[in-house]
Amino acid sequence: MPTTETPAPVAASGAALSPTLALAMDLIQRPSVTPDDLGCQALMIERLERLGFEVERLTFGDVENFWAVRGHHGPVLAFAGHTDVVPTGPESQWQTPPFAPQIDAQGMLRGRGAADMKGSLAAMITAAERFVATCPDHQGRIAFLITSDEEGPAVDGTRAVVEHLRERNERLDYCIVGEPSSTERLGDVIKNGRRGSLGGVLRVRGIQGHVAYPHLARNPIHQVAPALDALANEHWDAGNDCFPATSFQISNIRAGTGATNVIPGDVEIVFNFRFSTETTDTELRERTETLLRGHDLDFEIDWTLNGSPFLTREGALVDATVHGVADVTGTTPVLSTSGGTSDGRFIATLGTQVVELGPRNATIHKVDERVLASDLDDLSAIYEAILVRLFTDTTTTSA
């Protein structure tokens, strides 16, 4: 972990860094591989407390989280994100060390977490700093919900904080999650919802035996194969204007003793549904088990609901976000519900309007993760523009 003697990072050109880039690089150089935080949250908390935020540190299990609020009345807009990052993979394959952030000659900020999502965290902080400096008596309340358990099990992070807020009836009207939503250019895509995720582990029991005497055994792989084909070809729903059709995918099949002459006694199939708002997890469970029973299988399923689908329709938050992007980039973003899950699925259960807006996602979780450095300054300006539209009477934001 860096010390206070760590020299201030600079760009390859030697130019001074903007406050957003300096903070992003300070966060990136802390190797906070999930669920470790390694001082990232303390760095953010220090800056938020200087702005007058009341900060509540929330530790669940081994996971560090915090909830910070500035203001006492009116609607709440929370910035949500995570300080943990995924492992680097072989560091020898990186062109630059993953936790030694650099801005290269092409203007790319390189390092693990540059895009997912320490760049967004830095942009959120500096946007709040500028907004509070300009509007110290702003309308509404600004909040931060930050965790170090998004890339891992996601049990003691945002999920646990949301339950804590729910128990005390905490208000949370709007939320911007800093996930890297952009594809070709900054702000071209805003995620205003996500599909649900329902996982299952199916175990089918047979009778182990010798492959030369199949009449004395029962091969569970042979038995389950027609059922898996039926599940893969089932029409679960047609989706709707906001979501694609529900999909079923098998991710793993395990069976056998390792010997080539043994019929296995059981088989395990790992699968996942990504489902739209046209169906529910209960309906998917019931239809799956009915189909399997129709194939006369001896089976059991362990189900895991990773998250229900959510959708934020056009309204105050979506409008402010769309216009905020247009104010800064001059382009109109597309609303999308594609991709995997995010912590937005937990926050939406509070009845909160949720959008995801962050930098380009082309290199997230990859070797040589990187993001255009200037995009982070623009992202900070977009976040500030959203604050201005929601919490002031003017639509003019500072540069």
C-alpha cells in the first residue's frame, strides 16, 4: 500500500494531472483485489468529510463499506460503486504493472481498476467537490454507497448495506452506479435496468456400473441429455421493448470417476437463466422442475437467485442523466438493459430509480485494463451536470 511519501503521479507528457486523474491514480495504485479495500475508502472518506458529509462506516463480515450523506432534506441521490478489483492474472503479460498507474503517450490511463471502477469513483468525488463548492446550500441530499465486495460473492457488500438502510427506513430516491456502461465512446450507453439472474445446480442420480454391462447400470448422462435439449430449446418468453427474451445456458457438466470403463452414478449440471420482466424466478423454477419430472429423472436442484430484473423508466433520473451526457459530450445516449448483473439489482429493491453510467468497458477484467484519461474528466463533468439538473434551479454546470 502506498505511503504518504509516494510521489504524485504524472502523465507520460509530464503535464500536471487534473484532480480526477490524480485521485484515480491514487486509488489504482492500491492493490485492492476483492474483497480487500487497502485504504481506498479511507481516501474517499477523508475528502467527503471535508465537504461536510456525515460518514457511516459499515463492516459486514470481512467487507468494508460506507454510507455517506450531505444535506438534511429532500430527495436523495446516491453515487454507488466498489473499490475492489478482480485479480490481475499473470502480471508478466501486462505492458505496464497493473498497480503502477500510468498515462501513456496515447492518453490512456493504464492499470487494474482504471475502467472498473476506480476511474468512476474518482469522477464521483471530484464532481461532488465542485458541485458543493458552487452550491453549498444545494437542494436535496447527496449520498455515497461504497463497498469492497462487488467483484466477489457480493453478500456482505451493497446487498448488506441496502438491508441495513431498509431496516431503518432510509430514503434513497435516485442512484448512479459507476459501472463501465459505455461501448464505443463515453456516454453512448446508459444502463437503465438489468436482467435477472437465476442459477441452478442440477444433480441427476443413476446407477454406477461397468460400461460392458449397461443393463446392470443406469447412465444419468444418457437420461438427462434429452431433458437438457428440451430446456435449451424451451421458449421461456419473448422479452419486451426493454428486455431481450429470457435465456437458459449450461455452463458446466461434471460426471464420472476418471476411468473410461465406468458408467457414472450421477451427473451435475450447472446452469443459469438471464430473465426478463416477462417472467419470475418462481415461474422459471416451476417450469424447469416440471419439465425434468416429465423425463422421469431422479433429480434435485439447488437454486440461487442472484438478482431480480429491474427497470428505471424515463423520469427525473433518466432525463437528468441523458441531458447531462448531452451537455458534456454533445451526443444523446442509448438506454440499454444488456450485459450482466451489477449492484444496482440490490439498490433497486428499495424502490430507487437506478442508472449505470461509466467509462468504456472494452478492457474491463482484461490484461492491460485501460481507459482514455480525458474520459474521466468528462465523466466527472457529466456527474456534476446531473447533480445540477436534479438539485438546482439552473442547468448550467461549471467547467
